[in-house]
Amino acid sequence: MKTFYKHIFLLTCVTAGFSAIAQDFSVSGYVKDSASSEVIVGATIYEPTTNTAVISNEYGFFSMRLKSGAYTLECSSLGTKS
């Protein structure tokens, strides 16, 4: 039984080490109409490789957490071009 707990502890330490290496970061900003500079409420910001999506709030603001790497974000809203 003691060996079992040692293995669980070791597994926890290794897993914590991997999560420390793969650091997350935040991408945030405002979605605005390019012609009028008005904020776009309820726009969908989508990252296809991780299948992650968020929606802009009443101020056009969004924030998304991703793992370290290179990504392309897609933004769309009803009645606007992507």
C-alpha cells in the first residue's frame, strides 16, 4: 500500500512538471467594425485547431486562454464579414 502512494505521488509530480512546461497564455481584445469602429457585441472568436471559441461581451471585449504555440483566430458575427 505504501508503494502505491509513492507511485501516485510520483505521477502527480511528473504531471505537475508537464503542466508547468506547457504554459498557457491569454489572447484578448475588442471586436470592432472596420468601417465605423463600433464594437460588435456577440461576435464569435474561434480557434479551429483547438476547437476553442468565445463570444465578445457587451463592450465587444473577448478573452481566450490557449496553450503556448501559433494560432489563427477567426471572428464572425451575424450580418458582418468574417
